[in-house]
Amino acid sequence: MPAKTAPAKTAPAKLDYPRIVVPPPGPRARKIIALDKEWSSPSYIKEYPLVPASGRGAMLEDVDGNRYLDWMAGIAVNATGYNHPKIAAAIHEAADKFLHICGTDFYYESLALLCQRLARLAPGRDKHRVFLTNSGTEAVEGAVKLARAHTKRPHLIAFEGAFHGRTYAAMSLTCSKVKYRAGFGPLLPEVSHLPYDNPYRGGDPLAAARALFASRVSPREVAAVFMEPIQGEGGYIMPRPEFVQAWRRICDEFGILLVFDEIQSGVGRTGKMWACEHFEVEPDILLTAKGLGSGLPIGAIVAKEKVMTWGQGTHGSTFGGNPVCCAAALATLELVENELCANAARIGERLLAGLRRLQDKHSSIGDVRGVGLMIGVEFVKGRQDRVPDPELVGKLEQLAFRKGLLLLGCGQGVIRVAPPLVLDARGADAGLAILDECLSELGA
Ligand code: PLP
């Protein structure tokens, strides 16, 4: 696309939203939804009838002129908002040069620069190397191959509640909802799922690991442990640091690779570049995607150089690290490092405090947890027995949508608060007010 078709959007976002001018879905939205329903795969979920036409910062406008305040960022993707001028400019500049050459087979500067930047951003002092992918699940697939090829061991460990993607190896590690796996077997063999740490629900999550190693799987046959340092799809669960640190020790003791899937939690979302920095634990392999390209499809396997030992031609990708996506990722990292990490930390504290005030007022809120702009609000039928209330979350999502606030559930009865990292104090307060209003209306 030529640069002249991309007007620079430099005006600061005004809080002229949420603004519902026609109850959604309006007439234009209904037409598009009908077309989609007729032709698209029935496997798509479609949380609510949102049909965007344009966006700016943390605001989305739909095809009927309704404006929404976004607290979900297209599932934690739009790190820099919907149309950041610096991202748009980087994309236009790259698109004006060339669209594709295949980074697996040839060289270009943006791919090399992005690999360098991600390698340098990896936690710890080791030299890292980077393989670029098109998506999160492709990064997970590659990491499974790399871990097995490097260690020459077959077994993989992942956690209950984990979400790592929908392709075969990633799906075999995924364990958040049975519908992601049911009917698709046989899945990858040699995968064990162990309990994740859930401070709200308690228990000894390491007991099952001890039992596994004592009776079923030798730790010396385990290639890798795949862990989300903060669980995403499984319920925005932040484990205790000791849990993450214990797994680092176990991996060190038995020569197992520790893989952090930071596909949802990374790129500044938690107020630090990587969520694992909150626990002071370094992985051997770090996976990123989602927010990395601000919406363009790009992910990465970032591995210690001593681990990324696969040979030439053993792994590749036609589109992975496409030059336009690399440009978007480089511009995203620049913004995240320079301003958005700090903003996520600051606005995250404001949101956490506001959500805890709502917890004092509404007995349906059992738990508020998280860090930065990765916050889980868990709804329960009663605070005493903590039975999750997914029906309430369903109703809340729909009602908030009709009032102009975009929310998204996860886990069992949890709202994930994952707005674009550009959210400001006004956007935080406006969303809290709508949430409060919704919960009062629902008698929750
Ligand atoms: N890993 C985590 C932690 C995720 O949250 C997701 C997507 O939600 C994935 C992997 C898969 O990413 P993708 O949908 O880009 O394949």
C-alpha cells in the first residue's frame, strides 16, 4: 500500500467513547454477520456480535457507529492499540519496499534486526538465537521439535489449565478445555500434564511431579517442561514465585529444558517485557507471538544459543518473519520498551485497586489477581465454597458489550482484563464504572 494512502493519525485519543448509538448488532453488523455465518467455518467461536470498522488506541468503532472501550485487545494482541501511527508508518514503509522473499532461504535486514533485538531482550546473560514464526502455535510446535532434537529425549511436561495452541504438538500440550482436544486424537504421545499453582484454590502442585517421576516417567527422559509463567486461557492465574523457581531447579537437576510460553504474557503486558521477570527465573527457550506484531502475524522461538543446535534446513517457514511483520514487531518493541511497559505497570495498579474495590462491593467477585495489564477477575457462586460461576461471566460479557465495554472470559468463571497497553487512566476508570453498573444490574 502506498504511504500516501495512510494518513498519519497524530491526534491524541479523546474519550468520546463508549458511545452506543444503535443497540448492537446494528443493521450493517447484522448483514456482515449473516454473510459470515453462511460461509465461514462453524468452528469459529464468536464471543459476541462485534463487527469493527476502525479503531484508535483502546477504542474500537463498529460498522454502525458504536464506539467501544476495549479491555481485551483482540485476545491480548493489540499491544499498541488499534492503529498506532508509528506501527502503521513502519508497516507502510516496509510494504512499499518488498512484501516477501522467504527468510528461511534468503537474507533481509529487518529479520536479522528483529532476531538480534529479541535475543538481547531475552532474560539472562546467555547469548540467544531466534527463529521467527507466523503464530503462537507455530512457535510451540517448533519448540517441541527443538527440545526433542537438542535433548534427544521424548517426553514433554505441560500443566493442567495450559493453553499452547491448536496444532498437533501444541494441542497435545493444551489442557484448558476438553473441546480443544476431543475428537482430534491420537495426539502426541509422551506428554504428561501436572497441576499448575493456583494460590486462590491452594494445594501442593509439586506433589504430582514427585509422583510422576517416582512411578511413571524418568525425569532423565523428559525433554522439556512447557509453562506459561502466568496462565492465560486457563484463567489468568499468577502462580507463586516458589512454584516457578522450583521447576527451574527440577529442570536444572535433570537436564530438562524449561520453556516459557510467553505468547500471551509477554511483550510488556505485565509491566515487564516478560512475565518471568516477576519471578526472577530464566527459561532455556522463550516463546512469543500475539502482542509482538501489534496485530500482524508474527511469533518467535528465542532460545539460548547452546540449546538452539538444530542443523541447517531442519526447520523453516515460508512466511515466518515476513518483512512487513518484522517491521511491525520492531516498531512494537520500540514502543513497549520506551513507554508501554511502564504504562502497563502504572495503569495495571490503578485497575487492580479499582477491581479490588469492586470486589469489596460485589460478593460474586471471589478473586482479583495478576500484574500489569494481565489481570484475572474470578467470579464465584459463593465466597465460602468458591464454586466458579461461568454463567455469570457469560451474562457479564454480553451486558458489558451492549454498554460499550469489550470483555473476554477465560478459565472457569474468569474475566481476563487484557486491554491494549496504551490504555490510560480515563479508560481504566470508565471500564470500572461500566463493570460496576453491570454487576449491580445483574444483582451480582
Ligand atoms: N500460547 C498461549 C499462552 C496462548 O495464549 C496462545 C493463544 O491464545 C497460543 C499459545 C497460541 O497462539 P496462536 O493462536 O497465535 O496460535
